[in-house]
Amino acid sequence: MNLVPGAAAQLARDLKSNLTGSESAEIAVCPPYVAIPAVIQELKGTSISVGAQDMHWEDQGAFTGKISHDMLTDLGCDYVILGHSEQRQYFHETDETVNKKTVKALEKGLKPIVCVGETLEERDAGKTNEVVQTQLLGALKGISDLKDTVIAYEPVWAIGTGKNATPEMAQEVHSMIREKLNQMYAAKANDVRILYGGSMKPDNADGLLKMEDIDGGLIGGASLKADAFFGIIKAASS
């Protein structure tokens, strides 16, 4: 919940001006709902995609304050973030509602970025794999074709806390996620991108992105400054 539409458009403009055309990384930005039109307008003609931070699973109806898939696709969104740790923590998101949203997004042509991850208490209790697998299985229940689904591993304990997951720690969980996806979807799982969402910044992006099963980043605070965000893009493109 950062940046009014004008400031979000300026950030998109600054990001666009940094692009050289040689970037091999796929780039997407997910501004707050009210800033989506301004950002899409600013990024027209570039390779940068735009997404939303959440959506409801129903097509329409008496759900005041919610946003539907049609509203997002009509604006021109390609992606939608689902099950973000803050949605789970503050707004009662459950594995069941993440599943409903993921099913609807895939049905309607939006690319879901499905978030999973454990808290510090869960990690200290040795429950990382159990928690992440439960969230993953819950989100993908009944889904036979992953299509353009993206998975994002968010170690909640490493976001804005001063604690950091080493590349090896992150890789261990990413590898487990890949293995579980392989069990569920066979060889198709190798095409699924698994992003790391634990405070990736320009100074740690290169080490993280060199890991075998870390395919990109779900960027938080570092995406609010064009130079920092572009530093991560450069690391992903190298």
C-alpha cells in the first residue's frame, strides 16, 4: 500500500528509462488497484507486464470493496498476486480462498503468482516443509494444468525483520517445492517459475538467483525505488 497513482506512474517512468533493451529477465509490476491504469498507460510499448495484488474469486456480485478478474483483465493486467503473507496475516486469507482465486485466475487467463511461506515461529519449530507443502497443496487443489502459474516462496521471518535467509537456505525450500510439484505434475513442474520473496535486494540478488531452483524474485521494498529495482533486474539478466 504505497504510492498514489501519480507517484506510481513516475516510478514506472523511471523504471522504463533505465531499460536498455538487453534485459533477458521477464519483468512485471503489481501496483495498488487505483494506480493500475496510470502504470499501464506509462508502460505501454515496453516489455514490462502489469498485475494486481489480489482479486476476488467471484465474477461479480455483492462483495463491496473487492475486485474481480474481469476488472483486472479489462484494464490490461496479466498477473495477479494471490495468498500474499500479509493477506494471510491481516485479512484472513486461507488455503481454501487462495485455491478459489487461483482456479478463477487460470480459468480467466490471468497468471497467478501464488505465495507460500512460513513464520519465524513455524521455522523455529522445524515446520517449514510442512507449512509450505500444506499451503502449496491447498492452493493447487483440483488444478490439473498449471499453465502460467508462478509460485513465490516468502519466508515471512525474513521480510523486514533484519533476518536474512542465505541463498542456500532459500534453495533448500525452493528445491523442496520443485520436488513436490514434480510429484504432482510430473515433468511440467520443471517449467514452473519459483520466485524468492524474502527481502531480495541488489546486494543479495546475484547470490540468490544463482541457485538452481530460484527463478526470480517477488520484490517488496526494493521495488519502490527504480534504481534498486533495476539493480535486481540487472542481476536477473546476467
